[in-house]
Amino acid sequence: MNIVLVSPPIQDMYFTPGRSSALGMHTVAALLDKTGEKVSALNCPQQKPEGRSIPPLQGTGYLQKFIIPGERGKLSFFTGYRHFGPSFTECAEKIHTLKPDLVLVSSFAFAYADAALALIEAIRTHGCTVPVGVGGAGPSAFPEYYLKHEGTDFVVTGEAETILPLIISRIKSGSTDFSGISNTYFKKDGEISVPSGFTYPESEDLEFVWSVTGETADTMYISTSLSRGCPKRCRFCSNFITHNRRFRTVSVDKIKEKLCTFPKHKRIILNFEDDNLTFLPEYFFEVLTLFTSAVPDVHFMAENGIDYSFLTPKSIKKLVQYGFKQFNLSLGTLSEKNAASENRPLSLIKYETLLREIEKYSVPVITYFICGLQGDTPESVVETLLYLAELPTLAGISPFYPVPGLYGFTDRNLFKENPPSACRGAAFYPWNRTLTTGEMVTAFRLARLVNLVKQKQHTLLERKLLQRITATEKLHTVVRKNKRNILAEVPLMDGKMVSLFFKNRIDGLKGL
Ligand code: SF4
């Protein structure tokens, strides 16, 4: 059977090459390949990664007033939506030329559900009549949303790779009735047929898959993910919806075996996309040893964040020696009260000790925290930013967003009223009603200010910008007008948060 796997174009305010790895799609491709099927994988966002400007997405009108046309520079907010990848029609044409017997669309986040459905629409408009199925973290959260499109034949939730061979065999026998196959939703007589059971792979051993996300003359950027599932229960985390809570890894033997085909001819920056790879520290260090002994010039990143609680001064030293280029520390929240209600243990004493330790090695740190959690207030978010301003770390602010099925967000009707586009960080949507969109945008801009102040060197324009902000105690930015960069006050910022920030800046922001 000729199977085409597609990772659809992305429509968002921003997109970084690191997010285009499509590891889920590549994992499914590797497994189907093993079963002897002819498989083609189409990673659309990687084909036109620069993106093109598009009108605001449906349901995002509330955000438009915060966008400043022509804004640029380190303090800027997003400047509008972009489409990353070829047009949906071009993707459909490409799929058509591959003459598929089955099309599988990979949707890695519910936030991007509408792009997956637009691709399916284009595939059908182009005359494709073969079965089309969808899988990934997006459909795992809300399968019915994807099945509502008449072009979608079936949806597989959870880890699709064990289910797909059963579906393929049913299609080969001429049927698109998937009754009795777990995790599989499909249409029967115009109604959605819900599976009678849900399973997760029995095997402890995952596939070892990697994806090149960028390349220069001397460096290759590669992403991989070596684990799935997490037994921890942070309230804001949706990992369990797709992968369950059992922690599983790619076996060391499998990595050893496949490392002979891993690129080695350039400097490699290897990014671990895992959500909690440090859950088994011994395994993590064994893996690092394997990579460093097999790949001559390899450096590591963990852009999705490292759980700081596993770090110790000794392990920091080891990670630096292994070639960690940056520490992305995910704390979730820096409020001890919030940490308890979010089920995310927090020790600021430990965190600060670790930061001072990392500082000794001059390795940069970004500390991620979520803004807009249930226990947040505008004041607590400013307090967090002022706290981070004094520490040797950049502030990585992530506006809260849910997916269907997350704790507190199990009512699917919520997601019928609000489009998937609101389920992304860059939507700044006030899901918990603790901070308004305006307050979250203000916090985002203040975080950028904190980071700009920490920058070791500033351009002349940045110095003028900082001086203007200090003198007026108001947020300003750079705007391109009539071919000139001018400084302009940022409208609609939350006055109380900005005043609180500047009132405390003597203690909090000595550089400003
Ligand atoms: S946020 Fe990280 S540690 Fe917490 S449940 Fe999710 S994967 Fe596990």
C-alpha cells in the first residue's frame, strides 16, 4: 500500500525551525516502513519555513488591538499571523502526485486543528477519494473535532503506531469500518463511531527517530525525543492525554545500534524534545555518553525544558562537560502557593543555588514560567518578573493555554465556543480569567524588557529605547515608519502592572 504521511502547514504568529521536527510523523513512518508498506513523509512547514503573512485567524480579533504595525526590535510583540509551508492547495497537489492509497495527517497540537482540516479540505477538493485519517496529540485531545470535517474518515488517538497496522489491514480488505479497533473513531452511517477501548503500546522500547531541523555550512540542528509518558501530575500538563503516565524510553541498545547512521560529518546541535527526559537521570547520562562517544562534535539542548529538581551542582558540571550549550529550566510557576495547587513542587532555594552554579560555567539559562495560571494575579506575575530580573537567567514567559481534557478543561463545549487557535500560547487568551489578555501582553512585554536590560551589549537604538523607558516609566518600542526606526509608546498596556514594575525597579532592575 502506498501511504502518504503529512505534517500540515502551520498558521501562527511565530514558528521556530526547532518546532518543525515532526518527530511523531517520522516515528509512524519508521514503523510503517518496517511493515513493508511504501511510505512517503511530507513535512510541509519545513518546505517554506520563512512563512508568508496571512489575515488574523478566526476568533483572534480580541488580540488585534495589541499588534503594532511595523514594530521591530527586542521589545516587540508579535506583528501578525503567518502561514508556514506551501499553500494548502500546493500541498494537496504534491500529495496527489504521490498517488496515495491512504493519507495520514499528523496534527501535533490541538491549536493547529484548523490547519489540518484545511489541508484535508484541499485534498478532497483536489479529487482525492482514498481514506484520510488523522492522528497526533491534537486529535488525541478532541477526536470529534477532526471528524466533523466530512473529508476525514477516521481519527486515531494516543500512540497511533500500534493501531495503524490494524487499520491498514482493514483498508486492504476493502473496508473502512474500523469497529473493534481500539483508539479509533470513524464515521458509520453518518454518525461518529466511538471505540470501545483505548490502549497504549505494551512495549517499553520506543523507536529511535531524529529529524534535521536546520543546517548551515558547518552545523546541523537535529531534534530527537527518547522518552514518552510522565508519572508526574503537573496540573497544567497535557502530556498524559496522548502518552499516558508510564515513563518509557528508547533502549540504550537501540540507540547504540542506530548511532552508526547518525550524522557525524558536521558539528551537531542535538535538541531533546522530551517533556521529562531527566525522570531517569542514570538513563539520561548514559545516553549523553553514547552520543558524545559516537559523534565527534556534538552539543546538546533541551528546549522543552529540563526539570530543575533533578539537577545538582555535580550534575550541572557533568552536563556542561557533555556539551550542554544552554539550560532551559522549566519551573511552571515561581509562586510557592501556586506550585502547591498546580501539583508542581518548588524550592526557590534550590533553584537559586543551581543558577549560581551554572553561572560559574558561563552557560546561558532561560527560566520558563507560565503566566495566567489559576492562582496568578497581575501583581504576582510582576513579582515573578522582578525576581527573575535579579537572577542570572533570562525570563521565558509562557502564557497559559489548555487543550481539551486537561484538568479543569474536560468540558468539550468550552472548545466548541472557542476555536483551537485560542489554545496556543501566542493567543494570550484569558482561559483562567485570572489575567486579562491586556495583562498577559503587558507581562510578555515586561519580560522582554527584563531580558533586554540583561543583554551584555546594546546598540545605540536600544540604549535610546532604554533611556526613554527609564525616563517615562512607560513601555516603549521601535516602529519602522517612512523608512526610519522611531521610538513609540506602547498603547493599551496595563497601567497598574507597569507602575508596580517601575516602582520596584530600584531593587529589582539595577541596570535600568
Ligand atoms: S510538566 Fe513535565 S514533569 Fe510535569 S507532568 Fe508534564 S511532563 Fe511530567
